Amino acid sequence: MIEPSAEAYSAENAPPLTKEQAIANLQSPDLSLRYYAAWWLGKNRVRDQAVVDALIVALEDEADRTEMGGYPLRRNAARALGKLGDMRAVPSLIKSLECSDFYVREAAAQSLATLKDIAAAPALMQLLNGGAAAAVPVPGRPHLTQPYEAVLEALGAIGATEAISLIEPFLEHPLPRVQCAAARAMYQLTQDAKYGERLVQVLDSNDLKLRRVALGDLGAIGYLPAADAIANAKVENSFKLIALKGLLEHQLQQELDVSSLSEDAIRVMNLMDSLL
């Protein structure tokens, strides 16, 4: 089958769903309904035990396969489980890291990063076997052997300090995006400013997409010294605002007295105002 996309079954051309209909549709013989249901449940953040149970079952689906061997329904189920924030999904997402479909492994790693359960660290670390030398393109496919960016970011997000020695070599990977993911993780795990500064330097890249990536990484790690560089980056204001919002949220989490904003928090808010 030709793999469907979420856009193909958007709210504009699909009938409104209820929670019960979406759960039922996950077992529908119509594969497009199943795919859309998983996407819908995640997009609408339908937090319900029955929903989580149904999506976990969908991670084992064998019916929805592409001609290339992919599992579209599993991908959407993995993404949705991360958005729902239910820790019961962690064991099944860890198991999904073994799936033959690259994009299922990527979605599972991204959701594990969101759920932040340190129990996922060993399985994520296993995907780094062979180091940066093994992180090469798959012939005929638009991706590397593993979803390294997602795996590195997940290890950083969950605080897997035991993975530092595995992550560090990826700072020298040929692909700048992988380097950024490694720098992001290394900063989260060590709080060493040199890794944050590596991301700041990427904001001077000639590659717009790479500058956007660096903005996202800086926002995710809350690297406050990057505030001015973010505001002045040659990137659309919408991306700058998202990154600055990340900085602000990190700063506010560290401030004990929420009734009185720090000078740093106020500075970031002023930068955000200047971009509106």
C-alpha cells in the first residue's frame, strides 16, 4: 500500500470523531481510518486509559504495511503515546525501538524523550552501538542506519549520564544535525557551557534549516546565554519566539519566588516582545 499521511486524513476532509469512535477505528478493516484515529487521539491529547491501551496494542500492528515494509499505524501510535504522557506506554515504546521500521524507532525515541523515564536508557544506548562510524546512510533510503538525532536527544532529555561516553563521539559526526543533537544532549548531561556555545555558533551557518535546528536545540536546553544570539539569528521570528519561550520556561522553573521575575527572565520577555 502507499503510505498515507496525517494531512490526508485531516479534520477538513474526515468526519468528526468521538473518543469511542477513534478507539473503535483502531481496529477497523479500513487502514486509513486506523491511521487517522491514532493521529487524532494524539493530536487531541485524549488522555484515557482505554485510549492508551488501544494505542499500545497498535504498536504491535502487522496489517498496515507499506511496500517498503514500513508500519504507518505503529508510527502514529508511537507519536500519540508520547503526547498523552502516560508512563504505562514506556515498556511498549522501548520494545518499539527494535522495530524494523526506522520511522517507528524514531517516533518511539521521540516519545521516550517526552516521557523522560530513565528506564529507557539501556535500550536507547544500544542503538548507538558501533558509534559514529556506524552512523552511515542506508543505501536507497533518505536516512541513517538509526534515528541518531532522536536517540541522542532522548538520552539527554532523560538524564542518562551513563551514556556520555557514547554520545561524545557524535560531536564529530559528518552530519551537522547529528552534531547538534549530540551537543544538545551533552549540555543537558553535563551543563558545560561549551556545548551550548557550539549550538550558538551554528546560528551563523549558511544553512537556514540548520539554523532552525540549532534554535530548537537551544530552546530545548534552556541555554540562557544564547538569548541575544537567538533574537538576532537570521531565521523567521516564529522560530526565534519558540526558542526564547523555551529559555523563559527553563528560567522560570529555576526561580523560587514566582512573584518576582529575575532580570534574566525579564530580558528574555523583552526580547520576545521585540519580535512580535
